[in-house]
Amino acid sequence: MSQYLLSVHYVEGEAPPSDDVMQQMFADVDTLNQKMQAEGIWVFAGGLETPDTATVVREAGGEIVTTDGPFAEAKEHLGGFWVIAVPDLDAALDWARQATVACRGPVEVRPFQDEPEG
């Protein structure tokens, strides 16, 4: 089994969904989470707070520096994710199709690197 990251993207500037739509999204994502767990492909998942809550930590010239805000200055940010273990990319894409419908946002699919043997 390979592990894949299904990342949901938060698009800055888009009107937020109504409360009713948001509640339905939560219910749909919960249903998808339960389905993933029942299928045995669930590894981990979580939703993230908005990008303005981020803190970036980096080393610069031997000093540790922290700054407010997201690392990337962009219009799209990571909003949440699933880590799943499935046989191949086609299976990961099938789950991503379900995820984009459930969360009503774009979902990027990326494989994890293989662990080095040794």
C-alpha cells in the first residue's frame, strides 16, 4: 500500500458558504471519513484554521526567527487534508473525487516518498 496526501485548498477571497451549506459540508466530510475508516484506508486527517493564524519558524544566520502569517504569499492555502493508504494513484484519485464533492473545494493528490530501505 502507498500513502497519499489528499490536501484541500482554501481559496482566499471566495465568499464563505452559508451556515446551512457549511453544516452540510461538515456532515458530508464526516460521512466520507467514516467510509474511509470502514474501508481501512484512513491514516489521519484534519482541518486547519485560516492562514492568518499561521506562524512561520525559520533559521536565518544562526538565529531562529518567527513571523506571523502563512509561509507563502498566495491566494490559495492548505485548508485541511487526509492521509490515506491505498494500492495506487487510481485508487487515491477515486477517493479525491469523493473528497472534492464532500468538502466543496479543490483537492490535490500527492504520493508520499518511499522510505529508504536499510
